[in-house]
Amino acid sequence: MNTSTFDKGSSSPFDFFSFDFATPLSWKVPSDFPQPTQDTDLLRQLPFVPGLKEILMLRQVHALEHATVWVLGESNSAHPLKAQPTNTQVDNELLSGLSTEEGFYLYGEVNISDLRRAVALARHRLTSGEWDLAVHPRCGTNLSVAMLLTAGMAVSIYLLLPFRPIEQLIGLGLAATTVAEIAPDLGSMAQRYLTTAIPFNLAIENITFTRDAWGKPAHFIKVNWRD
């Protein structure tokens, strides 16, 4: 997740990934911040792709879920964020969420009035440039990335190193250490560019207290798509 920013005049082919994590994203709108109409334009260009709208909507809901958890954590912290954004994010580990293409479930004890304010504020802050709120360290994306990396490294070690126990064990140890170091950053990048999107097209319809498919009590934040 921590990468250096390339000079704008550079001809490097990696200029697409010109992230600047030295300055918190909440202080400025990043240069690669998505355009408000990008998902709408994509739907118009590819109307024949089945399920595309649901995928795009799920990505936006996913970002809104993460941002809502962050905002609720800030409001419940001992030092809530003030009007000026800071680089401090407070994670309330008692809260969690599950996104669907129709909205998201929020698990944990929360006042519904606080939740309504948090969802509205989360959407406003995301669409105003605080892209970092879309990324959360407890997201399942991070676990999936770590599992894929672990499996890939394990297979590579098995095939590349001699089939002797000592070499294999040392290789697996080095692989595990490498995965532990790079998985969080790669997981954050996967969230930012693959599994979440800024909710420019989401409108909050209602919030109800219900149960999910497994009977677990939760608040459900229902959203709808708007062009």
C-alpha cells in the first residue's frame, strides 16, 4: 500500500500507479480519483454484459460499507475527528458488515439515528475525495489476497527448491514471512482498485433492523442505483 509517487514528467510505464501515500488522501483529492460518471458511462458502453450493473453496484456498496464503519468508529472514539480531516482512523472492532448488490448489513450495537447520520456522512466524504475510507484492514479481500499469495508461494517453493526437508522448510518460512509483509499492502490495493468503487451512483433508500440469511440480527442499509 505504501508506494512512492513518480514525477509527473517521468515517462515510466508505471505512472498509472502514481499514488502518494506520504500525504493522507483525506487531505486532498488524489489525481487518479474516479470520475463521477465512470460507472454510468461503462454501463452505456457495455449494456450487453450480463450482471455488469450488479457488479458495479456491489463495488460501490462495499466502499460505502467500509466508510460507514470508519465514520461510526470515529464518532464512538475518545477523540472524534473534527471538521478538519486528520490522518487518524479509528476502527471499532465491534462493528462489521456484509455487502450485497441491494445494500449492506451492519452488525453490532449502534443507534439507528447515529447510523443514518454515519451512512450519509460516509457517502459524502467518499464522493468528496476521501478515497481512503473505502479501504478497511478487516475486509475479507485482504484475507483472500493473503490466501492466494500463500498458495502461490508454497507451490513455487515446492517446485523450485530441492526436494529435501530442510530446504523446503526454510523456503516455506521465507515464503510465509514474505506474504505476511506484502499481503496487507496488496490487499489494500485490491480493495481500492478491484472490490470497491466510490458510490457516486448510490442513493440511500432506507435503514431497517432485520436478520440476515443466517438469522443474525443486523441493520440493513438499502440503496438504489441512480444515473
